[in-house]
Amino acid sequence: MGCQIDELNEIKKPGSGIAYGCDELGKLKSVLVHTPGDELFLVSESNYKYWLYDRVPEITEYVKEHIMYQELLESNGVKVYELADYVEENLDLISRMPNLTFLHDTAVISRKGAILSKMRPPARENEEVVVKEALNKLGIPIFNEFNGSEGFFEGCLLLSKDTIFVADTERHTYSYIQEFISNVLNEFNEVIYARVPKARRYMHPDTVFNRVREDLALAYLPAFEETCLYTEGSREKIDFEGFMLEEKGMKIISVSDPEQSRLACSFVPLESGTIFHYDIALDMETRRKLSQEGVEIIPFHPEALLAGGGSLRCHTLKLCRRKN
């Protein structure tokens, strides 16, 4: 599935390998994936919880489904890059990282460059090192990374060229969040911060909130314990649902508790109003509401992939979106 850099039929940025940046909810142009391999043999009945899996994967079917997802992306015009094609120095690390297939957790790609995570669980240590090498070879600069030893930060969401959403989850350290907010407010206008329960089911921002269109999102609102808006020199508490509607013109469809546990908010927009999603994630009522809004769902049925406990979004590091 790997592709050469010069095969990307997009306008390239001066001095970079490929076009990059997902600050706007335009058409998904390119992604980075890691097709899982022999590292999955590290996961056994005695240690699958350590490796953060819900059960031991059936490896042949797990890999098959992952490749089927890549083919689904490509059939919808998305360029798929294979991580291992752009890793040399840290190639030996990949064989010790059965969670590396969940690339979405390791970085967020803005037009200013990559926001690298600092992975929290020992099972995911140094994944960002491998991803950083690949991004460098693809010509994507690093906009923000964490070099300290006492803290963790696993992801944020880009809502626009001006706004970032960050959730204070079990995979984030509050001091790192504060450092991140301070750093990015030099380049972005505002950061929406949400404190959520410290539990595995809320481990990343996209487990509680995700945009379907610029004016529509899915969210699990009971998880929002406190929400604040940060701007340069200012912090104020906000009501998340009200703020998003009144200030951003974004309607929120609230998902149920069972839906949230099935990763209802964790999907991949192909473009505004069209999403890739597990066909088991949403209840009929939520599907009906999305249909009324004119949303198209491109379904994918998981079986083996469910062993990893992740969504299609988890397997997808989005590199570039463009509205034209």
C-alpha cells in the first residue's frame, strides 16, 4: 500500500514533500497508516490487557480487515501512505509495537506542522518517535512536541484554522495541557478545553466529540464535566453545547451511553457530511437524525479489528484535507 512521495497529485508546499494540514473539514486527500504485522504475535492470553487489547487478535483476519479499510479509502480517492515505507532508523521498534497501527493517537497534522503526542501507557512508549521519523521523510515539519519526562499528551482535535479542542483524559497530564495551550495560542486564536472522566472509554478527545460537518457534530455530552475557552491571556468557563451552537453555528447530536462505548463519536470524515464509520457504532435513532441532516455514512463492518478496541479513526493518521 506504500506510495512514493512524488505520486501525490496535489499542490505541494515549497520545501516540503507532500501537501499537509487538516485545519479545515475539506475532502480527505491523504492518510498515513500502519498495516499491522508480526508485532501482533506479542499479544497473548496472558498479556493482552497490558497491550491494551480487548482480546487476543486473530492475526490473519485482523490484517485482512485493515487492508480492506485501506482499499475503501483508496476507492474513495484517498492517497494511502504506509508508515514502514518511511522509517529506517527506527524500523526495529515497529516489531515491538502492537499498538502502532493506531496511528491517529500519535499525531495531529495542521498546516503549521505536526502536533506530536507523548504516549502515556508503557505499552505505547516511543510510538511518536517512529511517527516523527516518517513525518520528517514525508516533508511534514513538527509544530509542537513534548520533550519533558514527566507528562503525557495523547492528541487534540483541529476544529478550524483558529480553534483547537483538547480533552483532559486519562491519557493527558494537566501540566502538559497547560504547556500545550500556552504554546499553540501563539499560532491559534483559541483552545476549547474539556475535562472528562479519567476512564479508558474516554481515553482520547474523539471518544466524546467529533465533527460531521462544519455545522454538525456528534458528542457524548455527559462526559463534559467542565469546559473552558482559552484565548490569549483569558480563560472562561463555557457551556459546551450552547457555545458551539451560538458561537460556532454547530449543532450537536448527543449520542447515548451504549453508543459512546461503541465509539460512536470516533469516525473518519471523508468530507463535510460524509463519514466512514463502523456499521455497529450508531443506534437507529442517531442514524435517523443524521439522515435527516443529509449525512452519508460509508459503512465498514468490523470483526477481527474489534480485538484492538479502536475505531477506523484510530487506524488513520490524516495528513491532508482541502476544500478545493
